[in-house]
Amino acid sequence: MDGSLKGITRSRWRTRGKTWSRLLFILPLLVYITLFLFFPVIYNIKMSLENYTTSSIATGSAPFIGFQNYIHLFSEPLMRKTTVNTFAFVVGSIVFQVIIGMLLALLFNKKFPLSRFLRTLMLIPWLLPLVVSGTAFKWIFDQSHGVLNSVLLRLHIIHSPIGWLVSPHVALLSVIITNIWVGIPFNMVLFYSGLQDIPAELYEASQLDGANAWQRFWSVTLPSMKSVVAIVLMLGLIYTLKVFDIIMVLTGGGPANSSNILSTWSYILSFQNMSFGKGAAVGNIMIAISLLFSFIYMRVVRDA
């Protein structure tokens, strides 16, 4: 009887030892998440509920004003304009990134000379720092000396140089084009990986049934890549929503806030207007949008 009790006690100690050893392994991750994820988010929420100004940095305290920052934001006309710009920027970028990325993935999925070399070159826009990409496109879009206006004038498509970055009518389009160029490689790589996992037998069976290339794409390729497409859309939404570098380098959110989106507006409110509470509120709105679409994505994937 004593032996069995000792065996049970040893077993319990071994179980507890394994539990503690597992906790020790994940402890660094928990510390990292707490310090670099939960704490900044909680502090950002706290700031958005206070009248946090430059004096608050010195004193370390700010008056609590509840949801006044959010109320003021939604009562400003700039909030509507910025939200519309953000919607146009995100949708315009994602639609063309997905379409062009898919077309390139389908192209490189076929074997042809120099395909590996060209596929490697396609990764350059993704590997370059966003500031570098923005600077390059700032030269391309320059009204006086930009290569884009030069080419369009020589082809007689336009009769006078277009102010791509200084005109309120085309500034947002310019930053969308730049962001599309930056995001295409990421979409292409994910779609290409998904295409590699589709069994060749499915295409052979559809060919025997008389399906053409377009029918094979709709009946075989897309259904087989539902999860990949969902991931690409979800990641594209999150990445595009928080784009900041490109817009600040190209237009700074101007002219006349025509290219201002939520991320740049949050920066302007915080570090130019010194209204840290309102800037934090805009950041929390962006987080809420991302979380909303993340929950939608998880629901769709779970029900699929």
C-alpha cells in the first residue's frame, strides 16, 4: 500500500515538473506579448480617454475625459474624408495586388526559360525598404522631371505635365499605384505556393472533361485555393490599413488632405497637432477595424 502511494506521489511530482517546465519554455513569449503587445495597446486606450497633451508628458498625468476624443473625431469633417480615403486606398490596393499577383503566380507556375530568375527579380519591390520605394516613385511622379510625365508626353497621351503628387485629384491615385507595386510580390509568392499544392491530376481530369483554361481556373484553381485567397485578403487588409511610410514620403497626406488616411492622420494629430489623445483614438479605431475583419476571417475559415 505504501509503495502504491509513493508511486502516485512520484507520478504527481513528475506531472507537476512537466507542467512547470512547459511554463518556463513559454515564459519568454508571455513576457514579450505582455511588454510589446498588451501594454502598448492598453496604454493607447488609456491615452484615448484622456486629454493627453505635451504638458502631460512632463507631469505624467492627464485629465480623464471619457469618450470626448472619439466624439470630437466623428464630428470633424476630416474624419469622413479620411475614412473615405482609407477605404479607397485599401480596396484599390488590394484588388489590383490580388489580381496581378494571381496572374503572375499563374505565369510562373508554368515552366519556361529564366522563370526562376524572373521570379527572384519580382521580389525586389517587396524587399526594398518602403522609404526607398517611396523616394523612387516620388522621382517617377515628379511633375517637372518625372519619367512618367516624360513618357506620357512623348506618346502624346497627355498635352501638359500632370501634378501626380501635388494635385488633389490624382494624389491618392499616385500613392495607390505605389502601394500596388510594393504589395504585388507578397501576393504572388503566397499564390504561387498555393498553386504548387494543387494536384496535377485535377487539371488532367478537367482537361479530359473538355474544360478550357478559363474553366479550369474557375472550377479547379480557385476552389482549391480558397484558404490561400482568404489569408491573402486578410493579411493584405491589415498591412494596407497601416501603411504609413509611402504616403508620408510621397505626399505627407496632402495636398489638402486628399491622400490622408487613418494611419497618417493619427501621426499628424499626435506629432504635428500635439493632440496625443485624438491620435491614440484614431489608432484604436484602426485596431478595431483590423480585429473586426480578423473575426470575420476566422468565422469564414471555421465554417468552410
